[in-house]
Amino acid sequence: MDTSSPAAPRARSRTAGHALRRGAVLALAVALGAPSAAAAPHGGLAPSARDVTVTYRLPLDPPAHLLRPFDPPPRPWLAGHRGVDVAATAGATVVSPAAGVVTFAGDVAGRGVVTVLHADGRRSSLEPLTATVHEGAQVIAGATLGTLAGDAHGGTPGGPALHWGVRVGDRYVDPWLLLPGTGPIVLLPAG
């Protein structure tokens, strides 16, 4: 880089400004009690969040019957199914799929939604719920978040259903693969 050109100081200034803004965002995340929620560039998990192991469970009492699987769109702005629909009865207790902090509990487009931020940086959103928790509540895996509010999830074929979506940054991932025994097979070194 030619430091003698007039553009060089502006380039350094922009880079320094970007680093300061990013540092401020990370500091805010830490101050809000969510150090692992800080996103790395391009929506990935920060290294500290990637290193955390979180065990997920079904957000309903077993057995589970998957009514509609994860079906992401080919492009982020197109239609798709950004979560899974699990069969449930109206009034069923919905629990946190893993420990975390409730970051949202309220209505979105006429449906009750609860979102929990987990230590690995993933965010679980569950709907339609009548919430029994409030924003900022710390929850353990299996803690009650609310009850299923009827058949308000778009008339899923097969009856009332709980919709469970999981995001990493702005990217949706398949929640079903987070459950023990359902994810990818991983080979471990011997010994």
C-alpha cells in the first residue's frame, strides 16, 4: 500500500473505524451478559461460542412426531420452511431446548413467540406460544417457556404443531440435527 497517496490515510481511517465499531458491538454483547452471542464476520459464530458444547432436547415431551421438516429456501429471500413443525396438542407445555437467556417473548404477526439465546450462539424460536416467561429470564434445558396456543401455526397438515426454528447469526439451521442421535455421524480418533 502506497502511504504517500492521499487515499492511504482515508483507507486506514475506515479500517480503524470499522475495528472500533466492531469492538463496541462486542463490548455491548458482553455488557448485556451474552459474550458468546457476539457474531463473527459473515454471520458465523465467534470463536468463544464455537468452543461451547450445548446439549439440545426436544422442546416438547416425547415422543416426537415430525410433521414438517426443515426445508430452507435456495436463496435467503425466497419462500421456504426455516424450522421444523412437531405434532402437539393445544395447551401442551413447551420447554427450552437448551439452557439460555430469553431474548424475546411476545407477539409476531399475531402469534406468540419465545426466543432463547443459547451459550453456543444459536437462537431457538418457538411458536405459537402463550408465554409464561419474560425477556431477560435465564432458563435451563427443559424449563417451561409456555403452552402451545392452538392451531395458529398456519394450519400445518397433521394437526396442531409447534414450530421450532434455530438461527446462527442470520442463517437458519435444521433444529432436528441438534437433537442427540439425529445429527451427522462424526468419527473420533481412537484412544
